[in-house]
Amino acid sequence: MNASIPLTQLRSGQSATILGFSPDIAPQCRKLLQHLGIHRQTAITLIRRAPLGDPLQLQVLGSQFSLRSSEACHIYVEYSN
């Protein structure tokens, strides 16, 4: 079994499965992420990083959107095989 890592540690083009959120995430941030489709056991792909590394362009459930690293660091994932 793979170890959980923050979403920010993925490289461009890598996919992972969402395991959950860090315990110190703000409730309103968690709610926003859940509205975007970020739920446990959902596949997520890091499409690319902006030129300076922030924000991250992600794909979840067929939708693409960007998140700041300060938000993405609260999402824990494991690499997909």
C-alpha cells in the first residue's frame, strides 16, 4: 500500500486517489473543495503547475480547475497504479 502524501507532491501528469483532508483544514475550505468534487476515493490528476509553481491545474470527475498550493496541501492522496 502506498503512503499518503499531500496533493502538492504530485508531478505534472500524475494521477492519484484522494484519501481525505488534513485535520487542520478550515471548514469553509473543506466545503469548497467538496463542492468541486474532491471526495475520498475519487481520482484526481495534476494537469500542470503554473510557471512559478502556483496554482495547480487539476482534473477531477472530468472537470478541470485550479487550486492554490495553500489549499491543495490539505488534500491527501495516494499514487494510482
